[in-house]
Amino acid sequence: MTTPVTPVAGPNTFITTGGVSVIAIFPAPNGGYITNPLNAADQGIGTAEPLYVDPVGSCSVLQANTTTFALPPGETWNVIPGQTTPTFVNAATNGHKFTTVSF
């Protein structure tokens, strides 16, 4: 038997200022997901671009390194169930939209 969970939207759904990370998911006992939309229109910007994700800390550099990885357009990352740290995201362009849901 599974325990019921309630999906919850993440605290942010877009990058306010390009190059400045925001929290996408607070610690999620049952996991969740982050999706970078496939095309520029759905991202709300002129050209589709990667979304940088860091489940350990703030991703202030727009490149994959150490704990930060690039989530290409159209891809989804599953948040680690039981994760105790917030997940941060970042992108180059102001207004870059993304989807976040935790359980």
C-alpha cells in the first residue's frame, strides 16, 4: 500500500534575472520533477536554452560542473526522493520559464 501524497508547485517558475539562481524545489520527502520546456515559446524567451540544475546548492555559474548539470530543452529531471536540500536552477536569460512539482 502506498502513502498518499499531494503534488505541490515549486516556489519559482521562471528565472527572474539571468545568471542568478532561484530555488525550484524545497526539500521533497517523496521527490518531484523539474522540466525545461522544449521550445523558446514555452520557455518564454527568444531562443531555447538549457536550464542549469543543482540539487546541492546555488548554481551561480552557467555551466555543468561539480554538482550543477545542464538540463537541455525538452528534458525533465526527477528530484531525489528524501532529498533534504533545496534544488536551485539558473539560466542565461531573464524570464526563462520552467515547471517544478514536488510530492
